[in-house]
Amino acid sequence: MGSRRTKQLSITIDTDVLTEVEKRVKAEKKSLSAFVSEALAETVRRHYLRVALDDFERKSGPITSEERKWARKALDDAKAKMNSRKRRRRAA
């Protein structure tokens, strides 16, 4: 994604949550900063997706269960493809 600007912060976090995060950071071989940044970015993406879906439903009516199943499969397929690419890059 190229160069990104960053800002150093000081945060307070529940010790049980931190323990679990540290396990994941170690397993994923990431820095704590990278892990937290990715988690926050995902939260922001989900917020804007929810806003877009709410707007869509306001204009077009509720999303059907069939449409939800199709979307879930498309997202799962895209995520699997993205994870496969990440694994190949790490192995290279």
C-alpha cells in the first residue's frame, strides 16, 4: 500500500485483551503497532460498509437472505485469495 503517515499514541487496554493480542502478535509475527493499526482499520472499514448497506436498504429495501449468502461467499472467496497471496509473499 505504499508509505503511510503514522502517529505515536499512548493507550490503555484491558490486561486480558492485551494477553490475547500478544499471543496473536507473536503467532502472526507482527508488531503490536501493526496489529492494532490493522484492527482499527478493519473497524473503520466495517463502519463505512454498514453506512453503505444502510443507505442501500433505505433506497432499495431490505437485503434478502439469498443476497446475504451470495455476498458472504464473495467476501469469503476474496479473503481466501488475499490470504493466499500474503502467504506466498511471506514465503518468498
